[in-house]
Amino acid sequence: MVTQGDNAPPAEAKETGERAALHRAAALHEDERRIQIGRESDRLFAALHLTCGAVAVALALFVAPQAWSGRVPALPIGVGAVLLYGSALCVPICVLARLRPGGAPTRHAVAIAQMLWPGLLVHLAGGRLDAHLLAFASLALLALYRDGRVLLTATAVVAADLLCSGRLAPGALHGVADFDGRGLAAFAFGVTVLDAALLFAIGEARRRERARALERAELEAWVAHLEQRVAESAKELAAARGPAGPDLQQVQKLESIGRLAAGIAHEINTPVQFVSDSVQFVQDAVKDLLALIGELGAVRRAVLEHAPAEAPARAAAAAEESLDLPYLVENLPKALARALDGLGRVATIARSMKEFTHPDPKEKALVDLNASIQSTLTIARNEYKYVADVETDLGAIPPVMGHAGELNQALLNLVVNAAHAIADAVRGSGRKGRIRVRTRADGDAVVISISDDGTGIPDEVRDRVFEPFFTTKEVGRGTGQGLAIARSVVVGKHGGELTFDTATGRGTTFFVRLPVQRVVAPLAEALP
């Protein structure tokens, strides 16, 4: 007899496997984000090193001769020496940021160079600058990498500089020739406290990133489960309706809405948060302004009643000073403009969703394809914004006769397909691809081209891309209906053409050609 306990181990094993898969997916997302942060920080520090080089040359030209007047520097302060030293710091960092962006060697090289700049700058200033601030600021900037090991490298460089500067460049750290034990202890204590604070902040940031990565992995798993259920239901529907072939467009439309729902919610939440922050600022400002108006009212009453007005006037002046009135005058209109902009973005998303989900009438009507493209890009933004930038070149085109909802669905499928192709090409690199959408009139037709610089379509599957349920994507990223539905809409229901041009490793361009202002019977109805 099989008991309930006999079934527990397989269920627990399945749950454990699913959780392990979620954590693996979250770890991949976290690694991608860490690489992206590393690349962005590398570019920032490359620019910062070039700036430090320019500042060092300026100090050598205009400050160092006066600062060291009457003294003999232990290290050269000429422009030639500064250019040599600065190049030794700048060139490797710029090369690494270009060739090995996001890599661990680049991060540690940046940390070493960044912590050597304060000593040079202080030396050129004759030891008159407080290098505490420069060294501490450099450590704080290095925390942008969110890598505690980088801080340890930087701290070791600070310690080495501290030990050597007394002999090579007196005053390079503290601006005094005699560096006593108390100064060493104070500086070491300051660096230790700062390191501890930065390591704590890095740990908190990493924990937040890990939580967001896990949430994203759970959301993707949920969407993948829904897509799989929809695909299974669609196949069952196809089998139930027999060889005549089912019209699965509405099913696929519902699938698209389900897949995009989380992204659309995020797109709406971002401007809503924007509006909330701006309105909160306006609310606090208005509260302070009302308090100031009350103080000014007291002054007015005192003057009108010929009473002593000095005390109310002082209170009003104190309220105005604490209010920082010029700041409010400058930023209140900006906050209101940001709130209106956020509401406008929400309205645009809502309008696009309404256009996308609005049921088509039975009869065809004139469709503005440029407007359809704009709505589609708004709806699909969360699908491509992390992996690709979008360029549009929407020409002056006439309207076409058709069903707007069906054409929106076809365009959405092509845009999402392009985004997925680019995601495969740029995965783990930290760079973004590019999607180009163009429209143009061509005789009695309108041509839409949607290009990507993704992986391209392999030779062996090019003849099958429009087959229903055929997909080369992993589970959870496609059901094989997108391109089939797009072809059914464009060719079968609108008498147009859907073709593509592709090159493996270079990308793909899909061309949609639709006739202008003429109704074409669906091919399905024309077949005997």
C-alpha cells in the first residue's frame, strides 16, 4: 500500500529543484547587473582619470612653481614629469576600460591608479591640500563598483603611499613635513571607519540587487509557466478544431497580453512613482509656504494696527531663511512639470493598451500604421529597453484598409522577436543592440521594415520560421505562434507580403508590405 509519505520525497525534490533553478536564474541576473555596473563604472573612471590628468598639468603649470618656491621638491614637478606620471596612470585604465570592461583586473587597476592620484595632486600643490578629502573621496567613488575587494586593494595602496610619502614627497598626505604617529593613527582610523561604512553600504546594495534578481527570476518563471499553459491549450484547440485549421489569433493576443502585463505594470509604476515624489515635494513646499504666509500676515496686521512690527518681521525673516525661498521658486515649477510629464506617460501607456486590446469591428477600416507602430513600441518597451535601443524613421504614408488590432498584434510579434534575437546576441556582454523601425510608401503599397542586429536566423530553419508552433527559443520565451500569426494577419487577412532578409551573426530585417486603400478578401476565404 502506498502511503501519503511515499509521495512526499518526489514532491519535495521537485520543489527543491524548482527553487534551485530560481536561484540559478537569479544569480545569472545578478551577474549581468554586476557586469553592467562594472562597465559603467569603468567608463566613469576612465573619464575621471583623464580629468585628473588635466588638473595635474594645470597644477604643474600654474601652482607648483609658486607652491614650491624656495624649496626643493623631492619629486619632479615639471610638466614633462607630470605628463609621464599621468600617462602611466591614465593610459592603462583607458585601455583596460576599452578592452576589458567590467573585468576584475580592470576594477583593481582602477583602484590602484585612483588612489595614487591624491598623492600627485597634493605634491604638486606643495603639500597645501588636505589629502584626507582626496583619499576619502577616491575610496567613496570606488564603492560604485559594489565590490569589497576593490576597496581592500585601494586601502592597501593608501597604506603604501602613506609609508613612502614621508621619504619621497613630504606632506603628500597631510600637508606637513613631519608626519608623526598621531597623524598616522588618525588617518588610519579615518580610513578604517570609512571602509567599514562603505563595505556595509555595498553589502546592503548587493542584498537589494539579489532580492530584485530573485523577484525577476520568479516573475520570468511565472510567465514561462503561463506561456507553456497557453501553448498547450492552443495545441489542444488546434487538435479539437481539426484539419480545417484553427484561428488562434485571439489566443495568441491573450498570450501576448499575459506576457507583457508585468512589464506594462512596471512601465506604469515608474512614472507614477515619479508623480508621487514630485507631488510630495510640492505638498511639503506648500506647507512651508503657508507657514511663511502666516508669518507675513502677522507682520501686515502689526503694521496696520500700528503695533510693534519688529518681532513679527524677525519671525517672518527667520521663516523665509529656513524655507530657502529661492530654491522653492526655482524647483516648484520643475516638480509640477515632472508630475505632468509622468501623468502624460501614464496616459500614453493606457491609450496604447486601449488601442491594442480594443476589439476590431467586422468591417475593415482605415488604419494609421505610424500610430500603430508608436502604440506597439510603447506596449513592448519593457521587452526591449534592457537589451536594445529603438530608432524610428516613420515616413509620410497613406492609411491602409485593415483591422487595426490584428495589425498591432503582427507588429508586436515582430518587435518582440527582434528584442529576443538581440537579447541572445548581447547576453552577458553589458552592451545594447539596436532595433530600427521604418515606414515608407512604395507605389500603391506601404512598406514597414523592422530590423535588429541580433543573432540572425540559421540557414537550416529559415524555411520553417512561419510554421505554427515552431520555435528555436527556450521554454518560456516563445510558443512558436508569433511569426505564424503575423504572416496570417499580413498575408492571409490583408493581402500583403511578409518577407525577411537575414545574415547569421549580423541580424534580421522583416519587411511588411500592405496594399493601400483596397479591401482584399482573406486567402482562407478565397481557397476552394
